[in-house]
Amino acid sequence: MRRLAASLGAPCAALALACAAPGGCTRTVDAYPEEFVGVGIVLQSTSRGLVVAQVLEAGPAAAAGVRAGSLLQSVDGKPVQGKSLATVVGTLRGRPETTVALTLETSDGARETFALKRQALARQGDAGYVAP
């Protein structure tokens, strides 16, 4: 995970599914919990807004076809522009099998909405996250 964070060049790349620790996203990869519930994306705060930096293979976002590089526009119909990364991450987490709707703008400018069921995922060392 350290390699992933370093490759993103972000001081706080947040695993939307993993940043479920109390207090939200922290500035170190070591703060990611061993188990968590989410949709399986890594968000990065950029000058464009919140961008999907990575889609985790084991998560619901990958199964639905979410692509890295997409700009997050809204969560459950509520715009995310101007909201902090930690606040948005908080809206993406929840109980397993509950649904959250993400509207994304793809690199070609198209808008897509994905209804994703949150699922439990677990960390496996620096290799990433998998369904337990």
C-alpha cells in the first residue's frame, strides 16, 4: 500500500472502502483498517475534484465497471464539489449489502451513475484488499 500511495503522489489518498476508522482518512497508509465495508475505490483529491485513483479488483465498483481516472460528481444524488475527502469517504461507507449511488464523469466527459452494494473487504498486507 505504501507503493500505491507513493505512486499517487497524494498526501491523503483515501480508500473509500477502507477509510472507515473513526476520525476519517489520515495521512498514513498504516491507518487503513484490516477489515472494512465499502465499494472498492481509491479516491484522490486533485485540482479537478475527487478522482477515482484506483478501482480495487475485489470490490463492487470493479464488478460494475467503474474506471480509474473518473471524476466523482455526486454520491446518492448529492454533489461532492467542495466537500472534503474525509466527508465524502464517510458517505461511501456503511453497512454491508446497502446500496450507494455514485455519479462519475469519465475521461471522455460522459456521465455514468453506478448503484453499488457495499461489501466487507479485508486487507492482505501490501498486496491490497480482497473479499474475506
